[in-house]
Amino acid sequence: MKAIKPRLLAAALVGAGVFTLNASAAISEKAFGPQYEPVAAISPSQAQVVYYREVANNQRPDAAHIYIDGEFHTGLLPGGYTRFCVAPGRHTLNAVMGDAPLYRGKTELKSIAKLEGGKTYFLRVLSDGSNMSSGGVSRKEAEKQLSHTRLQVHALSRASAIQACDLQATTSAPIYKDYALSGDVLFEFGKSSREDITAAGRRAIAELISQLHREHTVLERILVIGHTDLIGSQSANYMLGQRRASTVRQLLIDGGIPIHVLRASSVGSSEPLVSNCQGSREERIACNAPNRRVIVRVDISSAQN
């Protein structure tokens, strides 16, 4: 995200504001709404702006009046944030304290910013007992500070430039973690049923179940994928891979993995790790050992958010 440079937003007046509070007075809960959550991307036809004030002991308790193109938007209190969307282009953005009763923020000290479509700008208002300024902040820095703020809701915006935000849907690709089980450890050659699981295979699955419970507090989606070697026909290999995946899925269920998160599938011999195995049948079987495997693929997308 591109941040507005601090020089675009100049220092403003200081005095007694219309929302002024006594320094020792508590800010009313009615002034705030929900806690900040990361804002979504905006469409190219709009620019999105997030103005905020940190919760800090040295913050002046009176409101910073936010003006957009000379029109009042809100009175931003310490620990509050506001978000709005406008058409791309040049806009005047002011954060002013103590401009009552003349409200010079409407007509004076205007800071002109050129806002680009599809971009979000984070503006932090800084104030203490003697001065106030506002400037652009990177998304990374801003969202660390915004995590302690809440939406400002106590004032009705009069800024005509504000538009209903046209947010873009985010479709991030899932993030997976794969756990590989050797087909030769699990099954005798060409076998696939539950009764065909070897003792070593049962131990391997039990260890995997313990690992899944240990590493993942929440399991949402698990895909069990059967892989076979290149020996035999593609159709036969696909069915063998499916049967092996279904057997491993059932053993995971028996071990306490929720049934609704598990799905079994096969890729047959279409994704080999080794190829060009030559020699006798026994030699080809040994060479193809890495291809005979079952992958337990865990969706960890929610853990990364």
C-alpha cells in the first residue's frame, strides 16, 4: 500500500474544540463502535482512507476534526479510527484541533493529496498538549497501531465526497502442509484394504494422528491423496490409489480426526517422483518405491491469517 507522505498533510491549529473533553474525563463508550479489523482491498474506481488516533497518555483528549474537501467528516478521539472512500484524484484532507467557533478547518490550512484508484491510505493523527500533525503511515505500521483502536461512530459525516466503498473480494489461495506416508510401509505390494495394513503402517498412522493433534488446534480440511507407481495401467493405478486413500482416511477417523474434514482422492500414477525405472520386475518395483505413497494434505490457511 502506498502511504501519503507526511509533507502532504500539514500541521494544524490548536485550541478548544467543539468536542472538547476535560482531560480527566473518560471518553463515552457511545462514541465508539467495533474494534478495528484489517480493511479489504478497494476497487480501482475508488481510493480508501483510514484516519486514526492512537491510545496514548500524551494525547490531547479533545477531538481532532477531520475535513474532506472542506466539509466536516467526524471528530476523531484518542483510540478511534474512521474509514471512508472517495473518487480517485485530488482531495483536501485536514485534521484540525480547536477550530471552534470559526471552524477554520473548512477553509484554511488545506493539505492537498492526490489519491490513486485501488489504493488504501493510512493517516495517523498525532497530538499532545502543544501541537498536532497528521501524516501517512505504511499499512504494516498502521495496522499494528490500529489493533488497539475502535471505529468512531458518534458524529454524522457531512462530507459529500464520500462514497459507499466498493470492496474487492479476496480469494487467496489455500495454504497446505503435506504429510507423506510410504506406500510400502503401509501396504504389501498391490494391496489396499484395511486388513492389508502392515504393523509398521499402523504405527506410522498412529504417529501421524498424534502429530496432527499436536501441531493443529483446529483441523478444517484434510485431503488424503493416493499415489501409485508406473507399473500397470493408468485406470488400475487410479483405482488402487483411491482405495489406499480411502483406507487411510478411515484409519484417521478411527484415530479421532473429525470425519467431516476428511476427503479421499487419487492421482494414480500421474505424479511420479521417479521415472524411467528399468530392469526386471523386481528391480522396477524397487525403483518405483518412492512413487507408492499416500499424502495427507492439511489446509492450514486459517492458521496463517
